[in-house]
Amino acid sequence: MAVERTFSILKPDATERNLTGAINAMIEKAGLRIVAQKRVRITKEQAEQFYSVHKARPFFGELVEFMISAPVVVQVLEGEGAIARYRDVMGATDPSKAADNTIRKTHAKSIGENSVHGSDSPENAAIEIAQFFSGNEIVG
Ligand code: CMP
């Protein structure tokens, strides 16, 4: 399988509960390497752009307000089949439907406050990584 990169966000509900290290341990245990990472407060404009695909959804406003409510940790993860692998490690969007030992089953509070985001395709991974990192910030 090819080595890929995916984009990850540890969301406000995770940073507020001091779960950065616990979630990073689950990421690394799954064989993914954190090749870039920074803790930032994203702006409303960045959140609206990042989630623009969901603009028409009823939860869009709530999602944007949540993402700017506290710091997040943005990351680039690298590994074989990293995009699918990270989605497996995260578990289902709704934590009540997530499999045991996944990040969302273990830590998420609700479908909205679900601790982590991961890219869903190679195309979106490239777009999302470029929104938050320049090339020389990613060290594999
Ligand atoms: P994420 O993987 O970051 O991509 C879109 C996000 O929208 C998703 O995680 C959830 O946090 C959020 N989301 C999806 N469905 C709902 C919902 N019904 N109510 C609130 N937030 C939602």
C-alpha cells in the first residue's frame, strides 16, 4: 500500500479536556507518524472555508462556532494508507455508533463535539493540508 498523508484536527472538546497526548498516543499506536503539528485558534473565516462543503446543512453555524470556541491542534499524519487508516482509528462520526477502542468511542462527547477530524479522500487531504501548513513545516 502507498504511503499517504492525511490532515487531522484535534477539536476544541479534546484540547479543553487536555486530551492531545492521549489522542496522539492512539494515532501513533495505529502506525501513523505525526509529521507536522501546531496548536492554533482558527478564525471564523478559516472554519467557514474549511467546512464550506457543509454550508447548507442545518448544523453549519453550530459547527463553525464550536471550531472557534477553543484552540485546536492541526496535524499532518503519514503512513501506509493513512487516509483510511486514520478514519478507522477515529471511528464513526457519531460516537454512539463508533467501534470500541476508536478515538471517538473512547473520547468524543457527541456527533458535534466528536474530538477529531480526518480527511475523507486524497484530494481533500491535499486541500486541507495546504490550508494550514506550508511545505517546509512538514517533516517526514
Ligand atoms: P467532521 O469529520 O469534522 O466533518 C464534519 C463535521 O460536522 C463532523 O465531523 C461533525 O463534527 C459535524 N456534524 C456532522 N453531523 C452533525 C450533526 N448532526 N450535528 C452537529 N454536527 C454535526
